[in-house]
Amino acid sequence: MTQPVSLAQAVRRGFTMRCPNCGKGHLFRRFLKVVDHCEVCDEDYTPQRADDFPAYLVIVVVGHVVVPALLAVEIAYAPPAWLQLAIWLPVTLFASLGLLQPTKGAIVGLQWQTGMHDFAQSKERRSANSTQSAQLAKANTNTTSLKPRTHLSSAQSSRPSRAVP
């Protein structure tokens, strides 16, 4: 039985660039190219539509970190402009590139878990499967509890039974 995946867990798995469903398969085949389906659980990722949203989020996050740091350095030390550019341009570039793929994975995980776009059909199928699995598990526990339990030792089972007069 597949356990339901929470929103936070799906986003976390996406951020770590793993399949939001199973957490084991790779989510990307290239830097920003999402795989068509998970190689482990076969979950379909063709409906994902992350588009430019991950880039917008990265710009906001990196901008809110780099700009105050740049201003703090400027106020405290007043370095020349060429030194500021030599420091902050690479920091901005590497921070942006480093966060872009995990952010896109998190957005794909968000879309997958909430059923956005064509993920809605996949979500309905998952919920139907989990309901069916839960019913089967419940039925299995009910049938096992109804079966008579006989505990015979090997010595008891090998003895011939005697008729009681």
C-alpha cells in the first residue's frame, strides 16, 4: 500500500530533485529538463508546467540576500565599485544557478501534490488506489481474524487420534 504524501514532503522531495511520489527516482534528466516519468514508481511528469515561476522565486530570494549584503558591505567598508562587482556578480550568478534546479523541483512537487494542471487525473487515480488498498488491507485483517487458529505441536499432529468410548 502506498502511503499518501503530504504537501511539505512532496515539495521537500522535489527540492532535493527526487520524485515527489516515491522520493527515490530522479526528477531531472538534464539541468532544467524534467523526466517524463519516474524510473522507480513510473509516476508521469509530463503535465508539469513550472514555466518561469522558479526563476521568479530565485530572483526574489537571491535579490533579498545579495542586495542587503552588498549595501552592508558598502556602508561598512566603502570598497571601490570594481571590487563590489568582482564579489557580488559571481555570488549572484552561483546562488541563482545553485537554487534554480531545486526550486523548479519544489514547484513540480507542489503541482504534483495539489493536482494542478493535468496532475489532477493522477491525484484522483492515487487517491482511488489508496482507498482501494486500504479496503483490501481491512478485508485481509477481517478474514484473518475469522479463521480458526489451531496450534498443534509437531508431537500432537503426528499422534493418531483415539476415539473416546
